[in-house]
Amino acid sequence: AAIATRMTQVLLDRALLKPGLSVMDFGCGTGTMALEVAKTVDFCLGVDVDESMLSVFRSKIEARAGADAGGRVEAMCVDLTKDGFPNETKFDLIYSSMVLHHCGDIESILTRLQKLLKPGGHLVLLE
């Protein structure tokens, strides 16, 4: 949790997180950082290929329901190396923390992530 808090602070310090934004956490794992980010933005979608990690994340989302813990948070299982993104959602910010070194075709993933950004949106990679 301390690493997630610190990385979230880095995004805040650079004014990339603020109310009104739609954000994707690519490779969210158990959602620790997504939940931190959601405290500041309107919507944070955590995306991962590991359904067991997302199950833990969904439990965390349920645990925060009813608490005044910030914006809406959702979890989605999708493999961007194989699957297209299932809807037309575009994001103001997509970040990925300690994920790309697990991916085979990084160029393809970065291209897909770029297409999911709104005009003027940011892609932030923390490796």
C-alpha cells in the first residue's frame, strides 16, 4: 500500500489526477493503486488479465461501498495483447505500474492504450 500511495502522489504532484477525470489502471492486480487514484478522480477502471487478482480487487471495491472514498471504481478482465477493448470508453489518463516487463508485445500494447486516450490524454508508465 505504501508504494501505491507514493506512486499516486507522484501523479498528483504532476497535476495528472484531479476531479472530473476518467482513468484506467492497466495491469491493476488487486487494485491497491486504483483505489488510491479513485480518491481523487471521478472514475477509475482497473484492467488486468488475472481473474484471481481481480476477484481480490472486487472484494476491496465492495468493502469501500458506502464509504465516502471518492469516485466510481470498476474492475475488468481483458487481455489487450489478444482482445480488443470491449466498449468505446476513452480515458483522460492511463497509467501502468510495474506491468510492461510482463508483457510480450509492448509496442502493440502501447498502440492499443494510446487509442483508448481522449485527445490530450496522458499515458504514464511507471516501471
